[in-house]
Amino acid sequence: MSKKLSQEELKESIARAKTEIRQCENYIKQQTKKNSKLERSLRTRRLIQRGAILESMIREPDTLTNEQIKKMLKTAFLSAQETVREMADAFRAENAAAANANSGENEPPGTN
């Protein structure tokens, strides 16, 4: 059987619950901020790596402007647009298949 709470006890219980809600909301904000920072960091790393790959494919890239590099890439991609699109689709399919294969390795036996 539940005991009856006084009005004062109910008010205290409500105040504790509200405090807990504020703490949880702050925790969610902190975790969201951390996730956003991590995503930015991963994007920055990816951009730097891909920029390095691009520079490794161009002779004397430091003698060219960003606009010249952009024109070169545009021309290269437009002239081989279908091939590049097909390659990207094939790579995405490979990555998805690998991800599916890896996720199956982490499952306990007999769950497939």
C-alpha cells in the first residue's frame, strides 16, 4: 500500500524532478555539442586528407591558384562524368557490402 504524501512532500518531490529534468537537458546539450565538435573535426580531417591526395596528383600544385585547380577538376569531372559517377556508385556499393559483412561479424552466433 502506498502512503499518503503531504502537500509539502509532493512539492519537494516535484522540485527534485524538475532539477533532474534540467540536469538531463543540460547533459543532452553537452553531448550534442561534443558530437557536433567531433563531426567538425572528422570533416576537417577528411578535407585535409583529400586535399593532400589531390595535390599529390598535380605537378607543382603550389604554382597554381585555387581557381585554376577548380577549373582543372571541373574539366576532368565533366569530361569523364559518367565514368566518375559509375566509379563512385561502385565504391559506395563495396563500402555498404563491407559494412554489412562487418556488422554480421559482431553479432552473436545463431542470430542470422
